[in-house]
Amino acid sequence: MTSPTIHNHIRRLRFECGEMTQQGLAERAGVTRQTILAIESAKYSPSLKLAFKIAAALKKPIEEVFLYRDGTD
Amino acid sequence: MSTLIYPDNETGIRPSFREKSAQASLLTTAVIYGPYFAYVFGQFARGTPAVISIAGAFIIAVALQTILIVIAHVVFALHGRPEEKDERDLAIEARSFRYAYIAFAGGAWTAMGLTLAWASAQSTQSVSHHVPLLMLQALLLAFVLAETTKFLVQVVGYRRGH
């Protein structure tokens, strides 16, 4: 059993969303590009508020952007 | 999916303004205050601390760090505008302050203990007026260690992603 983690599909969804850049997504979500990169590579788990902002920027419901794995599967 | 060409190749983490600021602060603090404390505690070790020379060294250290930090920030600002703090910046900052507090608390108690030990080890009464100066320098060391810890945790946090 591994520790629980929050995964995401931001990179793929950026591609599907008009080839949005990390900088473009960062500006829409109100954070720095480094934060988007850290979230994308699962090094940083965003707050619920930021997760909703990112999902809105990608025009997807939050459950299509982020997924929680508790390590038991 | 690995063959997909994504919108950009921004896979490396280019340091943000705040990360570069933390790196510069860590570097200047270590480079300037390392020799400063070596000089000051060397004087106490020889038993001949001079208030004037220690105060002079302190003023030089503060002035030097201020100048270097200002220059570094001007250079960083020329290569990219400072961004607003976001939640990751605040999270990294909060963690760095937690560790800095621990470092300062430990350093302050150690400073008091070492001052008492040094004072009791001196054979003459004439050293008594050096005790406040030693205590001051030991507390300054605790503060500088706390600052160093803060910047180090920030640098590591930014490099790791959080």
C-alpha cells in the first residue's frame, strides 16, 4: 500500500483545450507558472479553491481534472 | 500517449523571482555572517572582545548584505517581473517559518546556556561586562541561524515543487 496522492490530467486537458500553455493556465487560475508545473507533476496538491479554478479554466468538471488515489488500489 | 506533442515543453522548473530571492538571501547570509561570527567568537575565545570592533564588523556585515540583496533583486527584476504570491508561495513560506521558529528557539536557549557556561568559566570578575555582549552575539547567531533555516527550507521547497 502506497501513500494517498492526488493525480491530475491537466497536461492532456491543456492540449485538448486549444493547446493552452502552462503560463496561459496560470494566468487564468491566478497563480504562477511554477505552481501549475508543480501541480501538473503531482508535486503540489492545490487547495479546493484553486482546483476548481483550474477545472473552470480547462472547461471541465473538477472530477475530470483531478483524481484521488488512496493507495489501496 | 507518450508520443503526443503537448502545447509546450515547459518540463523544467525555471526559478521564479521568489525562488531566486530565497537563493540570494541564503547565499549572502551564509557568506557574510559565517566570517562575521567566526571573527566575533574568535575574539571571545581569546578573551579579548572589543565592543568597537565587533560593532564595526556588525555594521559592515549588515551594510554589505543590504547592498548585495538590493543588487541581486534589481538583477532578478530585470530578468522577470516579480509575481504576486500564490498559495504555493504562502505554503512554502509558512513551512519555512515553522522550521525557522524551531531553529530560533533552539538557538536562543543554547545561547543562554553557552553564555552562562562561558561566564562561569572565566577566572576574573573583569569579564562580567562582556557577558551582555556575548549574550547579544549569541542571540544574533540564533536569529541568523533561523533566517538561514527559513531561506534553506524555501529553496528546497521551491526546488522540490512544494
